[in-house]
Amino acid sequence: MTDACNIAAALPRMAAEAPDRIAMRCPGRDGRYDVALSYGELDRRSDAIAAGLAGRGIARGSRVVVMVRPTPAFFLLMFALFKAGAVPVLVDPGIDRRALKQCLDEAEPQAFIGVPLAMFARTLLGWAKAARLRITTGRRALFADGTLEQVERAGHGAGPQLTATAADDVAGILFTSGSTGVPKGVVYRHRHFVAQVDMLRAAFGIAAGGVDLPTFPPFALFDPALGLTSIIPDMDPTRPAQADPRKLHAAIERFGVTQLFGSPALMRVLADHGQPLPTVTRVTSAGAPVPAAVVAKMRTLLPDDAQLWTPYGATECLPVAVIEGRELVTLRARTEAGAGTCVGRPVPPNEVRIIRITDEAITEWLDALLVKPGQVGEITVAGPSATDSYFRRDAQTRLAKIRERVAVDPGGGSGAGERIVHRMGDLGWFDAEGRLWFCGRKSHRVVTAAGTLCTEQVEPVFDTHPDVRRTALVGIGERGAQRPLLCVELKPGIAKAERARIADELRHIGEGFVHTAAVDSFAFHPAFPVDIRHNAKIGREKLAVWAARERRAGRAFEPARVPV
């Protein structure tokens, strides 16, 4: 069997070593975990699907839209596509309908595979018209050319299907959540996926044999390569903030879950529930900064020797840096004083550097781009998991990627070479101990006549108010002469009549720090808009429009105004 540079190559290895070990368990329609796949079954059945798809013309390089819920069909299908060398295209189904159509049309897929509802929507709304093959996971081929069951049956007994993919072959197109604009298709090559597995294993000390509860389904695809058993949670993965903690705890207890991944929103759900997690020895949370208060509460629910990691990264590059919860909690006071959120130290072999802030494209790396130690700038990363382009988005690629000449070919060849430096679009700085501090998105910075304000350096200062759930800094007016305004979401049960008092108290808190003293305008919002993927990133673009409208209507709390 060819040992390809392919994330799916780990599956036949695990199937040979432990064919009867459970690779994943999924809840059925009634919520019972009566659906299980062993490594042997996952390997054989994904081989069959790969062969069946090949018989319908899906081969190496074919782009295939996958709109399937986190069921056995999703994982069987994804591994089949990886084995075939095909290119799965993943788009969050909850994004704006027009943006979703744009993403699917942009991908120009050869095939579309989805649940019955997705097949109906594709026909009704004209999604992915380029797809010449349409496969449904349903029992009948409605709005489709066939069912996944028929595809698997056609390939039954075909034997191993692992294609000898090259490191630079495209392995997948993963669209960003679009939380800061139109979603972009991130081009993943096989070497990026393989590097991610190696870096995650090393960064978190992951050993085979553990039981994982991945509440973000794509992360479950790493588990077979890491030798883990996946327990797919009974929840809507697009709404982690609304997950039922009782169902999560039931699965954790029943199957002895040893590690789990969740967004900050899901961490808050578990922290607020307050039930101990005695079997869990490793927790990872990503997607947005995790509030230190949530980390501290989660620590009390875990065993004393458990680890809680908050890796920093993005769809374009993951992982970039990591920090363990104990260290994060010790730095809480610095975050609440305006230092930003510490995201830890770079994951080897990443090279993370801070460059001057600019919204212009940077074609070639120059050391002159670097800022002075301790100065805030844009975070950049060069490393084996840093992707090098967006699919058919040349303008966005130019804005996010810098080409750098290096003395040694990063691809493993001899002599000099070139590597891609990814601009994270985030602002941050390094402290004297080599820790990276995240200060917010570059596009969210507020540039006043007096200077620049960063969201993650301003908001934690005001978040210390006991009546405040969270805040969001936005700028009113043209950049360079913006007026800062703080949007405030209060905790449940706070009466509207209390807003004037809270605004005065927030103003007083801000006066205690030089960088927040100029923030004296406040507008109270009932519930911040958040991203669809992790329910954690605040939609500041939408809030800025709302805040400007509130201020024009005289409903913002400002020193010279009385809200109507």
C-alpha cells in the first residue's frame, strides 16, 4: 500500500493495527449513541465509497461540495474523498444565502453531495450549477443522480483506494466563516493537513487510545490520524452557544471522554452548568479569545492534573500559538488592565513575527517591516501549516500573503527556496518572556485623531463591570478621525432604567487607564451578533452600523447628550 502524503493514510494504518477499535460513535435520531464505526469498518466502507465515486467520474483533483451533517456519512465520505485524491469543498451552511451561493459557484465543483434538504435547496436556488454529479445521503435519489448508499454498494469489495497524492496536491477548500467579510475559500494542500496533525500531537502531547468529544465536526477528521475515538456530540454544531450541557455530560460520562474541543461559547455553557468533568484530562478551546473568567471556572470543574489549552490560529493557519489555562489565569490582571489576551508561545516550527500595521498588500518580505520589541503590529506566521492562497481570490491572496526568500528550501530540497508568510489580519505584540498577546482584528481597530485603539486592549477593561456580559468597541466616522463608542451587552435581568448608572460607572472605569480614557460613549445592545461557526466572534461590522444609527438618534450615552 502506498504511504501517501495524505491525512487519510493514517486510517488504513490504524485499521491494520486495531481493526476492532471504535473510531467514532454518533447519536441516532433519538439521541442514543447506537451508531458506531470501528477503524476497520471506516477504512473498508470509505474504500468502497471512493471506488463507487471513481466509477461515476470522481477522481484525483475533482472538487466536491460536501453539505452533510456530522453523521457517519460525513466521515465516511470525507475519508473516501481524501483517499481518492478528490477535493472536498466545505462551506458553513448558515452563512448569508447570497454569500453561500457565491461560494458554491466560485468553487465550480464537479460534484455536489448533500443531505436531502441541501439537494432541494441546490435545485431551488441554483447552487453549484457546474456540478455534473449530484449524490444525496437520503434513501431516495430525489433531486439527485443517486444515493450515497448506491455509491457504496457499487464499490463494495474494491479493496484499498488510497491515491498516491503529492504533498502539494490540493486536499480541500475550506471556506472561512465570513465573520469579517465575504467567506474566502482557503486552499489546503495535503502537506498542510499532515503538518497540522503532527503539530497538534506535539503541542498537546496527544497519545493514541484517548476518547475525544469534538464539538466542531471537521476537527474529528484529525482523530483517526491521532489514534483517538471520536464521540460526536448530540448538538447543532452551528449553534454551540445553545448546546444542552446535560447531553454533553451524558456522553462524556458514558464513554469516558478524556478530551474535548469547544468554542469559547461552548466553554461558557459548560462553565455555567457547573458540573464536574472528572474523566476529562485535556480541553482545547479556539475560535476567539476565551475569557479568563471562563477558563478559571472550567479549571475548577476539571481534575487537578488536567490541561486546558487555548490554541490561537485561523482557518488559514492552525495552530499558531498555544497557552495553558493556568498561565492564562495568572495573566488575567494584565488583560483586564489593557494588555490584550495572551495566546501563549508559538508552536514549533512556526516563526511568528510582528510587522507594522498597513492595509496595503506586501509583495516581498523585508526585515524593515518588523516593529520594535513590545510594539503592537500585525501578527504574521510562517510554518508548515500556513496555507498559501485563497481559491480564485487573487486580490485577497495578495493582501494576506508575503513571499519570503529563505536560505534553505522549506520543501525539503537543497539550497535556497521561498516560503509563504501568512498575515493573520490580527494585531498583537510579544512580551519579554516570548509570549504573544492578541489585541484584536486589524480591520476592527479604531483610529482616532489621537491614536489607535485595539478592541482586545479596550474591551476587557470595561468587561470587569459586574453588570456587563461583554462589550464591543467600534469607531464612528472615517478612519483617522473616528470617535470610539463602546457597545454594551448586559447580563440578563438588568433593568433598562439602570443603563444611565452603568454608563457613568463604565466611564469612570475607563478614566483609570490612559488608553481607555477617551472612550466615553456607550450604547446598550440586547444581544450581540456573533459568527455562525463558533458563536464567539462578535460581529463588530454590524454593530458599527447599529451604533452609528443609535448615536444619530440620540440613544447613545454621551457626556454632552441625554439619551431619548
